[in-house]
Amino acid sequence: MSAVKSERERRVARWYYGGLASAGAAMCTHPLDLLKVHLQTASVPVTNAGTASLAAKQSLVTTTAHIIRKQGVLALYNGLSASLLRQLTYSTTRFGMYETLKKKLIESDTSTNKQNVANIPFYQKVLLAAVSGAVGGLFGVPADMVNVRMQNDIKLPIEKRRNYKHAIDGLIRVYQHEGFKTLFSGATMATSRAVLMTIGQLSMYDQFKYFLLTYAANYFGDDLITHFTASLSAAGVATTFTQPLDVMKTRLMNASKSEYKSIMQCGSQIFREHGLLGFFKGKPNKCYVPAFVRLGPQTVLTFIFFEQLRLNFGDLPKSK
């Protein structure tokens, strides 16, 4: 058993495991992501009866109940195809780049023949995560924009809904009717968020996992408990890093062409209406807790799926 366990722990992830793991996690957490988008856009003026009063006082529970009552349980999965497409572009790119570049820097421990993440200084992990997040964020912008629109469609009056059939249909219609540039609306914000998200998730996960395996080795091994603890800790860091940008990104992607002239205008409007806490919770869109409720499970499931793929199907490093 120990030989089998040792061989499992020696395995390293393939470049596409992050995208597969993120897509699997998205299928589980998509309703939470949809609710987060609804709460973040709660202060956007709406005209259909019933929704305006809802916007005045919203919470995670009332939003969920309202959606189910008006549209049914399946409405919680609006935009799932766009969410999956986003993970298969954004997360595959950022995980793939991060893991590939990390392997180039890792020195192999000849005593155990394990890939020793501790050999990489923390600042290098952060730099790798930042570069990978920037590239992945840019690749994922079109699917992310369609994802936000599809999730928010349910809040609009029937005559104003976009009614995309699926993510590809949304991309085609945006390109045909609004132009190529619209596919990358909010790209600066989304890319900046992706940098902070990847730093908070990937580099911090590696660091938390390293601390657990190094300084608490009597209690933690390369197992599910360690993966859960490290990923939950990383989720807290990532949520704190990205929440202000996440709020502005959602508003920019869902806004009409004339609503915001710049990122600064969007940020100043949020600050003017809700103060500094408007970027984290504010009134009426109390979105920090829903963001963590969504990002926590998403991050935990992503790394659990990722580690299971690595342990069971990853490549064995070549012996030196």
C-alpha cells in the first residue's frame, strides 16, 4: 500500500486538468454564481412589475425564492453553457500556463523523486499566477460576458431579454449585432480580476498546501483533508482580492453601451451610491457573502477534482 501511495503522490498534473476540474466544479456551483450576479446587479434600474420592489431589498434567500417561484428550479442553471465555455477557455489557459511554467522552475528532489514545490520562492509563484491569470482572463472574456448576460436575462422585462439559446449562439449574435469589440467589453476589468483570482487561488493554494505538508506533516498528508483545507483558505484570499473588481466587472458587462464611459466612472458611481463597503457588500447589493458562498465551493471542488485527476491519472516524473 505504501508503494502505491508513494507512486500516486509522485504524479504531476497534465496541463488540461485545471480546465476539466473547473468545468466539473462549475456544474455544481452554477446556481450560486447566478445568484451572485443577480445580487451584484440588484441596483441596476428595472421596470418589470415585481422586480423593482425586489431590487429594493434583496438577499440570497429572497433572490433564490423569487427565481424559483417565477421561473422554476431550472432557471437557476440559466447560462450554464456559457459558464462551462468560460471555464474551458479561461481556466484551462491559466491552469495550463501556471502548471507548465511551474514545472520548468521546479527542481526534482532526488532523495524522494518528488516534485518539490518548496523549491519555488513564493514571489515566483505569485508572478507565474499573475501572468497565467492575465492570459487566461483575456481568453475567457467573451464567454464570461455572455455568461453574465444569460444569467441576468431573467431579471429583464420579457421584451428586453436577449434569449440566447446557448453560449455559442450568444457569441454569434453579439458579434453580428454589436460587433467584435463588444465580445471583449469589460476586458480590462475581467483580466485584472483574473490576475488577482489566479494569485489568490493557484499560488496561495500551493503555499497553504506547502505549509500544511511541511509544518504540520504529522497531521496532514497529500490527501483530501489537506486539499480541502488549503483550497478553502485560498478561496478566502481570492474572494477578498477580487470582490471590488468582480462587482465592477459584472456591472460593466451587463451595462448598455452608454451607461458607463469608463471603469473609473463605474467605480465612482458605486462609491457615491454605497460608499467603500459597496465594493464588498453595500446596500442594496450585499454580495460579499454570496461571493464567498459561491467562490468557496467552486475553489474547493476545483482543487479536489484537480488533485484527484493528478493522483489517479497524472504523469510520473522521470527519474534522474
